[in-house]
Amino acid sequence: MDALKEVQLMAEFKKLILDQLHAIFGPKYRQGVTFAVTTSCVEERAGQDTNFHAQAIVYTQANSSREWELLRESGGFKSISSAMGALLGDLQVEMTKITRPMQYGDIYDGKGYVL
């Protein structure tokens, strides 16, 4: 995949991941915190491929990046987009666990759903 397509795919994954983070974790944090998606890599060593990771984090102080909490991570992939895709998949599974027992009109409060 060429670099431009990779960047476009990463941007799309980021939007989808942020939607999941807001739905799953938003109720657990005070208003004004910021959710983010970061990426990292372990450098190549002789005979090994670069190992890419994607992280879901939340800046825990409103309107500040002074501290953050790691919410989820996926890693061990040969591309950043693959790591982000795996992170999205993990969050989708988590969202299904939350919504499966719910019915229309139920409200999720971060601990469980409220009838």
C-alpha cells in the first residue's frame, strides 16, 4: 500500500476508534477529557520486522495533556493500519458485550446499563 493510502486508512480508523472510545469509556470520565489514538513501533533488529502498535488513551485532566491513561492496546503488526484495525476490532467486540443485553431506550452509564 502506498504511503498516501496508508495515511488515509489510518485517519478513517482513528475516527472509528474514537467513536468506540467515547461510547465505551465516555461515561466513566468527567466531562472535558480527551480521548486519543496513538501509534508506536519497536525498531527492526537483525532478521526481525518492525513491530507496530496502536494505543487508545484518555487525557485524564480536562483540557490538559499533563497525564493520560492507557485504555487499550494492540501490537505486533507489520503496519500501523493493521495495528489500528486490530484495536478497532477489539473495541467493537467490547461494544457488543455492552449492547447485546440492552434494549431500545436503555441507557449505558459506564458500569452497566440503566433501564
